[in-house]
Amino acid sequence: MSLEVLSIIVLLLMFVVGAAVSVNIGLLGFVAAFVIGTMLAGLGAGDVYASFPVNMLILLAGVSYLFSIAQKNGTLDMILSWGLRLVGGRVTFLPWVLFALSAALTTIGESTVALAPILFPFGLQLAYKYKINPLLVSLLIMTGIYAGSFSPISPYGLIVKGILDRYGFSYSSVDLFLNCLLYYFIISVICFILFGGLRLMKNKAVVETGLAGGEAGGENRLNFHKAATILGIVALVVLGLGFNIDIGFGALMIGLVLSLMAPKQTADVLKQVPWTVIVMVTGIITYIGIMQKIGAMDLMNRFIENIGNPYFASLIATYIGGFVSAFASTSGLISAIIPLTVPILQDPAMSVVGVITSLVVGASVVDISPFSTIGALVVANVRGVNERVFFRNLIYIAAGFLAIGPGLAWLLFVVGGSLV
């Protein structure tokens, strides 16, 4: 067996091990990069260090730091409270408000890791109280989360940007965001129709907005630090998109200013940064860098050339990503699948943003699977249902998403080129 083939097998084994036992696959990536790179391929430790994505570390740590402050000082709870008022007293619109809130918060940079544990318990509590199908609420929160998760300043969007920059591809991050937003809106409409949304429109019950985290006690009122936080997030968007300021360093600067404004309140926010996700992403990308140095990417290039059709190759990659992601980390899978499809992206007949949209949608649309983090949160927080039946229904829905979702994304974004 050649070293190139061995490195690909090891990559696949990382996801198998990561899904089977509680171990960060990023750690597996770092160790595998060192073992294969230095002990088998004859590379030096410096080659392993050179493969470490410093830019990705700064991007993810900086944005996560800023939004850890926003969560710590109550800004996100306040936005959630404001959003609930948009319901206007009608339970009918509650799933759509949750969709809009999820999309808005991830669009402005909140990570799914931090947001999902807040929104799913809250949304499912409301579903139980007002007798709304918990599957409907869960699906619209999930689609909302991923509708905004690929914005230019969101963690997933930054992961994609970091990888494509690393390989020298130019693409429109705004087009990627708009494609994903439109795709998940379409999926959410379908879910709304299939899981009781039309019947819900007859519900005249009124939502108690006080459920949004103690508004009666004044916890969700605007104050100087929350206002500064909102202005800081807006400034990050303007600086990053309008003036090409490095988003990671920009987020660190704004977060530092906010910390200096309230040092006691923000003293422990670094502990809330999702370091496990950062280790996962950087570890996999480091390993992918070693794979590139030993020729594994050239092997993948020859494999795609043998397929003879880049469209068919991208379809295979999209479905592989969806299947693996149903059991593994979406961020980790995206970090691995995009570099492996570099030969497809290099084909001048292919739309870079179209292929990337298809890949990231295929990898994320199956996250309602109870074997994924989001699906597990749903199962853990649902109330008033038979848990075994609900668990089985989530599996069926995830299987349906896996069968249709990646293919639909491929038709829209690869064959169609782009929706925007």
C-alpha cells in the first residue's frame, strides 16, 4: 500500500474513531500529521508546523471571543427577547420567529456550538407549552442556524474562507451566504408544510414573551455595554466586508475594547471560546497539509480525472460529505472535504462557489440526525412525546434529508451554477 493511499485511509479512520469514541479528531489529526509526516514520509517537524493554519486559529478564536462576550453580558438574550415580540401574540408565527432568530444570530457571527444549546431547549419548551409539533420547531431552528452559518463573518463561513484562501481560490463569500440562506429557507418552507405548519395557522393562542429569560426582572434591557457590543458587531461587519480588515484580528480588537470596558464581567470569557472546535478544525487542516506534501492530493486528482466528469465527481463528494456528517462533526467534515475536492474546483467549467455551496449544504443538512450534536440536543430537550418514537422519527427525517438534500444542492448549485 502506498503512503498516499494510507494517508487517505487514516483520514477516514479519524472520523470513524471520532464518531465511535469521545475523542477530538483534531488531536488525531495532529498526531497523525506528525507520525505519517516525520516517521513514514521523512519530513521534518518544521513541515508539520508549517501546515498548521495560523490564520484559521486567529479567525475562529477572534470571532468566538467577541461572541462569548456578547453571550456573557446578555446581549444575545436581549436580542432573543426582542425577536419574540415579533410574534405579535400569535403562536402561528413562533416557528418562523425561531427560524429568523437562528439565522440572524449565526449571520452576525454566533457559532452553532454556542447557539444551539440555547435555542433548542428554549424552542422545545415553547413547543410543549403551546402544543406545537416539536419536529417542526426543531427543524426550523436547525434550518435557521445553517441559513446564516455561512455568512462572511460566521465561524463556518470563516472556515471555508480560510481553506479556499490557503489553496488560492477566489470566490464570493456573499454569494455563498446567499445561496445557503435561500436553500435553507426553501427547506424550512417544505418542513413547515409537512410537519403541521398549515394546521398551526389556525392556532389563536398568545405567546408569553416573558419566557425569554426573565425580562420582567430587567435582565434583557439595553445598557451601555450591550449597546457597545451591538455596535462592535456592526463595526466588525463594516470593517471586514467594506475595508478588507482581517476579520479575526478585527474581532480580537473589538473584543479587547469590550473587555477593557467591563473587565470584571468579562474576566472568564476566554473559557467560553469553543476551543474543542478550534482544535478539531486546525488539527484536520494540519493533517491535510501533510497529505498534500506527500502527494495524496495528486492521487485524488488522478482519481477524479479517471471519473472523467467533474459534475459526477462533485455529486459523489456531496453525498459522501452528507453521509459522514450525519455521524460526525460538520465543522470537521467541511475542513476535510473541501481540500479533497480541490481538483474539482480547479476545473474551469465548474463554479467554485457553486461546488462549495453544494458541499457545505450536503454536510450540514443532515445535522438533525440524532447521532449529531444538534440532533442529540433535540432528543435531550423534547418534552411530552414518546422518546423512542421521536428518536426513530428523527432517524427517518435524517435519512430523507440525506437522500434528497445533497442531490438538491448539487442540482441547484453545481448544475445550476448558483442561485444568486
